[in-house]
Amino acid sequence: MISALAITYNEEASIEKFIKSLSFADEIIIVDSNSTDKTVSIAKELGAKVLIRDFDDFSNQKNFALQQANHEWVVFFDLDETISQELAEEIKFTIANPGPTDAFKVKRNFYFMKKHIKYSGFQNDSVIRVFKKDKAKYSTNLVHETLEIDCLIITLKHKSDHYSYKGFDHYNNKLTQYSKLQAQALYNKNVRPNLFHFIVRPCYRFWHQYLIRLGFLDGKEGFILAYISAFAVFKRYLYLWTKYRNID
């Protein structure tokens, strides 16, 4: 028995295809952050159980979803990832024959501006997407939450396609949200920004991603990715600085 989980916010463009790709699961549970589009109504029409929860951070949102699962095994994909028929069949077979593990990773092909990004740090992109509910929980990081699980982790054969980019404004807004959450996390640790954070950290991020992680091999898309990533680092410390300004 399998529980398929996901968290959503304004995903009406992709929710139908996503839920249909999870037809192999015995239940589909969506935790929505008060979407203002048709995400919730579409999900309900397709038979998913939808719960509304105010968004505070990704970890709490996902841990809440985990608590709603009724089955031992869960699959937890993002809305911008694809689950092909081949991957779905492999997941079903793997759960029926798990062997000595409680968790499985899925490799991802990252797409940006309609191009498959093969470098820029995405060469070995893989995440745990299939696991036993009672063996894991998401870390308390405000952003870039990680699944905490203590067991042998096996990587599945079939990959998912990761379409994080839906347009420049969408992608930039997504990184802006991450920057704000990261700024809050640093503020909670009493970190105060200085020139090092505003100048050195963004520059390092750009050259690390563009040169060391071979982003230049991805062409203009690799350059744009490195630039946006560096600017997101700058915005992180700008948001952090404004928090102290509002207090001081």
C-alpha cells in the first residue's frame, strides 16, 4: 500500500498531469498553502484528498503531509517533477521487493529555459522520493529541507525530469522566496551581514557554479543560472540587513 504526498500553491497548470501520474498509489494527499487558483478544485475532482494549511516553511509543510499518510510507504515528489510510467512501475516493484533498505533516491534531469542542463552542479542531482513513513522526517531548515533517515539508500534506475523553470519571473520569484527564508534562518542565528556577505559570497557563488561546477558547458543557460544564483545570495543578505534596519 502506497501513499502519494505533495505540497502545492497555485499549481493549476500542472496538478492534473501530476495527480494522474500518481495513479499507481493507493491514496493521494495534497497539502495546499491557500492557493488562489484552481489547484484545490482540480485536485479534488481527480480524487485526491486535499488539506489546507497556512505556509510557514517547507519542512513543517512536508512533515504535516507525512502525518496524514495512512500507509507504510510514501512517495513524495514535487509538482515540477515528472513521474513516467517506467518510473512508476519501478517504484511499485521496488516497494513490493524493498530488500535491505527503507528509502530510495531518484535521479533528476534538470531543465532550464527548455534546455537539459547537464552541468552547473546538476550532474549528480538526486533526491529521496520513496521511503517508509515511520523511518523519516524532514529537517527543520526553513528552506532546502532535507529528509532525515538512517538507513541504506538505494538509487532507482529510472529518472524523473525536473522542470523548475516556468518562465524567468517565476524562477526568479522562486529564488526570492528561498532568499527570504534563508535570511530569516540567519536572523534567527543572530548573523549580521557585512561587506563580505554582500560582495564576496555572491561572487564566489557565481564563479563556483560557472567554472568549478562547469556551468560554462551549458552555454548561455549556464551563465544565466550562475548569475541568478549569485543574485539570490545577494538578496539573501539584503533581506537580512533590512530585518536589522527595521529593528534598529
